[in-house]
Amino acid sequence: EQVRITGQTSIGATTTTQMIRSLARTYLIAFAIITPFMMLLLGSVRVGLLSMLPAIGAILVTLGGMGWLGVPLEAFTLLTACIALGLAVDDTIHFMHNYARARQEGAEPEEAIHRTLASTGQALFFTSIVLTAGFLIYTQANLTLLFNFGAATAFAIAMAFLANVTLAPALVTLAARFQEGEDAARVA
């Protein structure tokens, strides 16, 4: 005879497992689609790949924080990473585009970063504040899953902002130094 587990618990476990697998595939597809667009937009394979790191970092920190705090993975909290990916990439596009413009105008990497953060950084800050506050409204809900969704998404938006004003400048600085080293090697 064959034993078959049935009931609501079994259905819930199967549904959650399938949802996690489906979202993992979706995240991979999203990165596979977004990354080439970032490469095209930024005009460099290396910079396009580097530009995805702030988004990945924000998502990993958020999911790690959820695990550390014991926030369960369910339908709403799993959507957090999708939202964070979109917002982080949007912030990264603004940062990288303005950084590239400053470099094309002849600014050194550090000056280009300073100019970008002084202009684009302010816009990123205020939009991140507004979006974070908007999602924090969900923390007033009586439903735990809505509370978790709001708190996790607000945290992810804050992490995306921090990644784009700390990690992105560090990455473009490293890329510029690497490029200078390659240029010096070609001249020699």
C-alpha cells in the first residue's frame, strides 16, 4: 500500500514550494533580461554587470534579514524582492546615466560621483523616502502578512537606496581604476 499525505497542510506546503520555485525562476529570467539592457544602456558589459550588484545586494540583505527575523516566505513577502529589483534597477539607471554623463564631460571618477550624488542622489533619496513611507503604511494592517509585506518592502527600498549611494560609487570607482590600468598596459 501507498501512503498519501492529504489535507490543508499538505496543500499549503506544496503551494509554498511551487511558489518559491516559480519566483526563483522569475528572478533569474528578470536578471537575464535586465542585465543586457543595462549593458546596452551603459555601453559596457563590465559596467552593466556591475550595475546589477546593488540590486542583488539589496535583495539578499532583505531576504537575509527576513530569515534572521523569522519572517515567513509566503505570497506577499516573496513579492518584496520583485519590487526591490525594479526600484533598485531604476535607481541604478539614474545613478549610472548621470555618472556616465559627468565622465563624458571630462570629470574624473571621484568628481563624477560627487556631481552625481549631489544631483541624482537627492532625487533618489526623496523618492526612496516617499516609497518607504508608502509601504510602511502596510505595517498598520491587522493582517500579519500585510504587515510583513509592508515592512519587508520598505526595508528593501531603503537597502536599494543605500546600495546605490554606497556600493554603486565604489563599483564605478573600481571599474574606472581597472580601465585606467588596461589603458596604461596598452600604451606600454
